[in-house]
Amino acid sequence: MRKVIPDTDVYIEWLNAGRYGEVLFARGFLKYLSAVVLLELEAGAFSKKDQRLVEELARGFAKADRIVVPTASDYREGGRLLRRLQEEKGYDLSKAHSLVNDVLIALSARGIGAMVITRNAEDFEAIRDLR
């Protein structure tokens, strides 16, 4: 089965608009939750309902032992990638603060051989181009 890590934007669209359920609940994929995605979801869960949904999501992935945490090596490589994105692709980290998280999600996914499912293809393609 193909390993996948849905990005935060996919979960947000599902929570807010019911979109991407076909991706999140599709058979044939082994789904993982990035700890970075979990951080972003927790940060944006203002209502009790959203907090409960994020808690249920985290509990399910934890029970299945499918929460992926960036390693120390991921952070070091992430720093190098962020520097190169600024030098070679013209990114400005002061305007693209979520890029740090995207790099960590991408590196964590690579570490387990997973594909990131995202609506933010541009940044993830730039990251992939430099690896």
C-alpha cells in the first residue's frame, strides 16, 4: 500500500467544507499524520468542536502508531533546504513562515517513503526540486 501524509490544508478543507473526504478516507493508502500537521491543526482549532475533532484524529493515528515526527537530521537538512530556497528560488522566509513547516513535513514524509497530499503544490515542488 502507498504511504501518504495529508497536509494541513487538506484537513482544514475537510473540516470546514467537507472537501477531500475521498482522499482522507480512500482505501489503498496507508495514511500517516505528521506531528507538524498536528501542531498546525491544534493552533487553528478555536472551537470546542474543532478541538474535539483534532483530538480524535490524533488519538486514532497515535493508536495505530502512525504519527510521524521530524528527526534531528530532518531539522538540519531542513535548515539547509530553507537556505537554498531563499538563495536559489527567491523565497523570503519572513513572508513565507509556513515554509518551515512544509519543509519538515516533506522531509518526514521522505523519511518513511510517503507522498504528501496537499493543495500547496508550488512550495512542495520547490522543496522536492532541491532535494
